[in-house]
Amino acid sequence: MIDEDPQLAHEHALAASRSAGRVGVVRETVAITAYAVGDFALALRELRTHRRITGSDEQLPLIVDSERGVGRPDRALEEGRAVDRSSLSVPVRVQLAIAMSGARLDLGQTDRALQELEIPEADPDRAFEWSPALFSARAAVLEELGRSDEAAEWERRAEIAADALDAAAGVADREVIVVEEIELIDDEGGVDVASGVIPLEGNDVAVESADDAASEPHDEDVTEGDVDDRADGIEPAETVVEADVEEDGR
């Protein structure tokens, strides 16, 4: 219910906490719903409790943002710097960069806000689950710096990434994918049968999952636009290929 009625979702989470207050996911849910309704003090308390119970830093970006919500951007930066970012998953690391950038903006440190977003995941030519938010955050900082043309370009990239992700999700929901007349190199970006990279027509943003990003080898001999045919058991298609998609959407 959190998207449709955050307050009602929060009430359900509070009810759960009265019955299972020592369960990590319950305290995490209370924190997330508290954040959604703007109760940042409660969100912070519950996030810290969740971290004590589970030992997980996966909600660190929300901790940083909640510190901002209670008017403590300096403390937010301290929280973000206290954790080794290399130990975080890629999506969490990206979310943390966005939250840290926001804290810099709160302090009027616009140049440093942009530096917080200078991370390897900010690849304008590939779309992951975190890309739309990351690109939009960069656009907002560039706008603050008066670099309107660059801001507009990054906002355009954010929209393309969001559209491409929506298109990829729609393909994943189908039981059978039929790909016709695949070209290995396509002016529009092509279709990567091996990894499921399906750029929208006319866009130059490829769509990949977080697992793809973490495991993909970097080969200097592979040029942009080439199809990755390194996946096990999949050869580049020349005519018609039917691929059964597993029930979980992979």
C-alpha cells in the first residue's frame, strides 16, 4: 500500500511492530513507511534498530536522507563516510551517492555535490535499475551550477533510461521471446540476445541488470555497439530465435 496510501501502510507496519518488534524486517518496514510519511525522526530510530538487529548497511542511504530530513546534513555526511562503500551492493552505493550529493546541496556545496555523483555507475550509455534516479540527480546539480544545457542532456538520458527499463520489464513478462533478423552491429544499438540488452528504437542506452553490471568482464577489444556473445550456450542469431524465459523473469 505504500505507493497508494503511505499513511495506511505505516499504520500496518506499526501494528506489525507491536507483535514482532524484534524482527529486523518489521523494524525496517516501520522505518521505510515512516520515511514515506515524513516522520524522519522515527525513521532514523527504526533504521538504527534494524541495523543493530541485522548488522546490515543496506538502508544506509535512507539513514543519510533521514538525517537530512531532521535538518542535520553534516551528520548525514558523517554517516555516509563511516562505512566502506566497497562493501555495499552497487544499487545501495548509487543510492548513497545520491543522498550524499543531496546533503552537500543542503550545505550549499554545489561543486562537491557534483563530485559525489562522479561514480563509475554514472554511465550515460547504459541503463540499470538505478540509472534514472542517478541521472536526474546529476541533472539537478548541474542546473544548480547554471549548466543548463548539460542538465537538460542528463534529464533526457534519465527519461530514456526509464523508458528502456519499462520496455525491458515488459519483455521479461512474456513467456516466449521471438527475435527476428538480429544484426550483430546495429546503428540503433542492436539487441543482445545473450544478456537481454534491448535498447529502445532510436535510443542509445542499453539496459542491463545489477548482476550483469557486477559480473560483466571488461574486454578492451570489444567496441561499443558489439553484441556480447559470451554468455554460456548462446550463439549470435542470424535468423529467428525463440528463447523460453524462466518463470522468475530471468
